[in-house]
Amino acid sequence: MALTSPRRSALADQVIAQLRNQITSGEWPVGSRIPTEPELVEQLGVARNTVREAVRALAHNGLLDIRQGSGTYVVATSELAGVMHRRFAAADPRHIAELRSTLESSAARLAAVRRTERDLRQLDTLMARREEAWASGDAEAFVAADATLHLAVVAASHNDVLTELYADLGDLLRDYLRGDVGPELRPENHMDHARLVEAIRAGDAETAAAEAASHALNCLADRVQPSSHGCRTTPGPLTAGPDGG
């Protein structure tokens, strides 16, 4: 007997689309726990089996992580991001840092040439938000603000493919940044990104590229040789100084 393609019900597809939209819109950010199954049944007005099928489908695609006894958590913002997160979660930290350095350096070089006044206003706003997050002492808020600033630099390149690729890698890169920053914000680990933004504003492509490249590599020594307090403050053969993203 010939195999036939199974068809998911239209109702389940609609529920999957709604849940995915909650994730991609940021309503359910990465790291957050989504409503429980009974809550989703009540909110969506559908059967428990339909909700369960939708959640399992999104977990299979890498957007959700079902943790028995704890709940279901958002782990990626798109299917591709989920695939990348699973594929590279155990990658060599050196390779992740080098990838980030390469992408951000290329993007910053383009941003210095292509940035608009709107881009510059956005960068200024996100710079201020990053500094406010640092001053608050909230490590998770700082990681989010720092990651958003870096994504804005990439977006200012006005290369849609580069921006989409970087965004899909964003969840993985945030995990590494979170590990670099640690649970506590330490003054000696703060890195000023003003030179990067000012180089983009001035149209100085070489300086912008160099600044962006250095940020990703500053904690590489600690990633290769772990210590108990984030980035070390004395430059070594693999680092250029302390890091704050």
C-alpha cells in the first residue's frame, strides 16, 4: 500500500500559528514559561488534545522546550533559530566567538556606510537603555539590552540576509553572552560601546569593524579557561580586555 501524507487538522494549524505569533512578536520572550495547558485551553477555546498537539509541534520545531514538572519554555524565536540553538549549543566557545566577531565586524563596516539618521537615533536609544540596564544591576536585563543593541548595529547594515541570519543566531549568542556576563554585574567587566556607535555615526568603517570584532572576542580566554567571575581584567594572549557584551 502506498504511503499517504498525513494532514494536520486546520484547527491545530490555527493554534500553532497563534502560539508561534506569541513567540515571534515577543509577547512570550525567550526564556519565559508559556501558559499552562489548561490556561491555553481556556484562552483558545479548543480541546486539550489540540493544544497538546500544537505545543508538541512547536517543541519539535525547536521553539519550545517541554520540561516535565516545570512547564513549557520558549527557547527560540523561529524554527531556524531553534535548529541553530540545538545544533550549536555544545559548540566550541572559541568558534562561537569567532563567528560572532566575523558577522558583527562585517555588519558594522556596512553600517558605517549605509546607516540612516533613523538608525543612529535607534542606536542612541538602545545605548542609553543598555547603560540603564547595567546601572540597575539586573544581569538578565543587561543581556537583553546588550543583545538588542548588537542586533540594531547589524540591522543598520541594511543587508537583509545578514540581519536575518544574525537574528536567527541571536538566541544562541545570548546564551553565550549570559555565560560571559555571569549572574552578577561587576564594574570591572563593563565595556563601553560608545566608540562603536560613534564610528558608525562618523562613517568610519574601519574603526567600526575593529570595535565590533573586538567585543565578541574579549571574553574568549575565560570561555576557553573558565574562571569563577566572568571576564578576567588582565589581558592575556586570547583577550583584549574585560567584556560587558
